[in-house]
Amino acid sequence: MEAKIKALREQMEEALGRVQSKAELDAFWQAYLSKKGSVTGLMKELGNVPKEDRPAVGKLINEFKNYAEQRYQEVRQKMEEKDLELRNQSEQVDITMPAKKRPAGTLHPITITKNEMIDVFSGMGFEVFEGPEIEDDDHNFSRLNVPKNHPARDMQDTFYLSEDIVLRTHTSPGQIRVMDAKKPPIKVLVPGRVFRSDSDATHSPMFYQMEGLVVDKHITLCDLQGMLDEFVKKIFGDSVKTRLRPSYFPFTEPSVEVDVSCFACGGEGCSLCKGTGWIEVLGGGIVHHKVLENCGVDPNVYSGLAFGIGIERIAMLKYGINNIGLFYENDLRFLKQFQN
Ligand code: PHE
């Protein structure tokens, strides 16, 4: 029996040495240590041993069985440790690796320009007011001194929603709404979308304007020029000058068109200013006394100035954009250039 145990032990060690995987280890357990296994089977042979030797042999078998069990556990534990190590290695996270970038969106160039304009004017004490994009004829035209059948209505190609309702053609109805809502002194900006049936490289059927309105005692054209001087310097640079040219709007008298000296060529004449040295940027003037009256403001006590700036125009000049359509196409290659 002792010889048998010894042989089995050698055989078992050899088998255990060959074990590579969990499955093989399980097979080993089945072959040697399960109920039907050969180590367990030794006990069954105890009956063949002479009675007086049985206690000693039984002890030997038991020892061997414990030993075999212990060896099996050792190998199993080593295998599990190795598995864990492999898993730790494969699941390792390199904390020094740069993180995946999440691309952040940017503000739209119109929004950037609008914010910048509001910033400049709020430094002069302007508040922001917004009116509706769908307007009635009264606010968009009549109370701005553009009565029905007035030829000045042809200055803007209007989208009519019904006979009396339009998509606002300018932000000037904001002037009426502000004067209806509050008494002078007034100093407001009205930014927003406006609509005209017009479309080419520099015109879009929808675009943005920013209206300015100041109503107080003793407001003159000098105040308008002073404010706009300051505005263009902040937007286009300190060396840029303004020039007022006489113009016509039904709601201002006198009316002016404001040019800035060309910041590309410094006034010598180039393709941007079409050789003139000046670039037109906005319209404005002294609020017509009829408009003040239409809003219950006494023109003998108060006077006002107003201006309307095309936001796209400012952005196009500022960033050197030659097609207004680019603003509305949402092409990321275009939009990504305006990181602020
Ligand atoms: N509303 C005019 C336009 O859209 C601009 C303007 C505003 C002119 C205020 C004078 C005063 O062309």
C-alpha cells in the first residue's frame, strides 16, 4: 500500500505540474480528489489490508489525502493570483494619458458682434429693450411718420402677413414701443431680427439691426455724432473717424448716413471702401417731432436722437466676411473661426 501511495503521489505531482488552466485544474480535481478520484479510491482498498495494519495504513492514506488536497489548493491559489494580476494589468488605467477633448461650442459671430455693440453702448448708459418681430402697420410705419401710400414705404420691401400685420422691416418700431412704455429721459438699444424681401451677397431677407434711441432735453446732432464716434472707435479701432452725410428717413429730421474712415487702407482708397476712403455703417438722425408727438412726448420740451445699425454689416467689416449668407448656413468650418 505504501508503494502504491508513493506511486500515486508521484503521478499526482506530475499531473499537477502539467496543469495550465482552470479547466485542467478542474479535470485534475475530478481525476484525483472527487468521490470517484484515485486518491479517494485508496480508502476503498483499505478492506484488502490485514486488519492489524489498517489503522496505520488508514492514517497514511488520510495524510496523503490531506496532502493532495493541500497541493491542489496551493496550485489553485497561485492560478487565481496570476489571473488577478493579468486582469489588473489589462484593466490598468494610465492616469497620465491626456483626456478626450469635448469640443465646446462657440457663440455665433452675430451674437459676438451684438454683445460687443451692447457692451460699448451700455458703457454710455444705454439699456436693452426688445420688441416683437411681428408688428402692426402702426408701429412699423404709421406712427414713425410713414403713413399709408407714402412713397417712403417703397424704401423697404415689406413682407405682409395681412393688410395690417407685417414682419418688422426695421427695429425702429422699438422706438415707439419704448416711448409708449416710459417717459423721458430715455436711452435704449433695441437689437433684433428684421425682414425685407431682398437677397444678394450683402442682403438677406432676414438680418439683424440694433436701434438706438435717446430722448431728453437738449439732445442734438452733436450728441449723435459724439456717441457714434465713440462707438466706431471701440469697434474698429482708435484711428477710425466718422463722417455724417445728409440723408432721408421719414422718422428723423435731419437724417444722416454715417460713414467710417476705411480701416483697411486708412482712407486712401481700396477695394473694401471701393476707392472712396469711407465705408457706410449706419443711418440715424434727430427724431422727427411728429414721432415724438405720436408717442405723447412734447417736442417743445424734449428732443431725441435715433440710429439703426446693421449688425451683419458691422460683423462683415470687422471680420472681413464678403458674403452675408455665411452667417446663416451653420457651416462649422465658418463658425469655428469665431472663438471668443
Ligand atoms: N430704420 C432705418 C433703416 O432700417 C435706420 C434708422 C434708424 C434711421 C433710426 C434713422 C433712425 O434703414
